[in-house]
Amino acid sequence: MTSNSGPKARWTKDKAGATLAATTGFFFSREPALETAKQLTQEYPNTAAALVSLAVAVLAYWIGLRVMQKLP
């Protein structure tokens, strides 16, 4: 009994590009979000900045995935 299944690629160019966009979005939005959170909220500015950066990363991943799927 042999199976004819080959290795499955888990990291396609689409997912790799979208992950790069999400990582870049997270780290570039971290500092402005932290400065804004320090001014707006006195309690838990790091948590607020992390949540905002996470939202930016999710949005960047979704946009990056859509753009990468359209490329040849």
C-alpha cells in the first residue's frame, strides 16, 4: 500500500507575502499607537497599543492576501 500523495506546500507566495505585510503593519503601527494611547488613556497604554497594532496586522494580512492572489 503506497500512497501517491506528494508534499503539500503550506507556505505559498500568497501566504508568505500576506504574513510579511501583517508583520510590517504591526511593527510600523506600534509606536504611533503607543504614543496616542499614552495621551488618550492613562491606564494600560501598552495593551491598547497592542490591540490597535493587532487590528492593523489583521487588516494588512487580509489586504496582502488579496493583492498577492491577483499577482501572476
